[in-house]
Amino acid sequence: MYKLRTLNLPPHRGRDFFATIFVEPDPSTVDSFSILEDADEWGITIHYQPDAPYESHVEVARIDTKHGEPHFDHLYESGQRKEWLGQDYTYEDARRDLLSNWREYADQYLQNHHHND
């Protein structure tokens, strides 16, 4: 999938968090990309940049439509459970859930994964 945009979230627990929206097909080929009308697949991930230089971002939670159906990757849980959400689950549902609850997911991730980065 291709990055459509990244939103800066407020700092939390001394870290800068972000929400990144991904889509398929590549949005660079479409002037005004509409997720509802133009996306074959979509996803939203909540992540932060670790303190260690040159390390990639750390994903905390992700909802996407890979594998043919919307699902929630509970990356903040120690077992990183995948929850199937059903065909009626929309991009707006995912956006609302992740943007409303990202601090809780971030707290659980940091607690469960004991990252000191």
C-alpha cells in the first residue's frame, strides 16, 4: 500500500505519535484521491518514532483491509491479536476508533512491550 498522508498526534508519554493513512492504488496517480471512491484497499496505523537514531517507526495499532476484509491488528497486545471486523466496517469507523483511542493503545503497547527506546 502507499502512504496517502500522515497526521501528527499530540505528544504522549514524552513521545511524538502519528497516524498514517495508506491506500491502494498509488494516490500519486490521482489528483484528488477519495478513499471512499478510489481506494481498493485502505489502512490506518498509529505509530511513534523511537529514540534510537536510524530506527524505523514503531507501530502500536493498525486497522486495514489487507487479506480481503477489514481487521484490527492489536499490535499493542503481547500476542498481537488480529480481530476481523466484517465487511460493513468502513474507513470512517477505523479512523474514529483509532483517533479516539490511540492514547490507550499507546499506553498498553509501552506497558506490554517494555520498550526503553
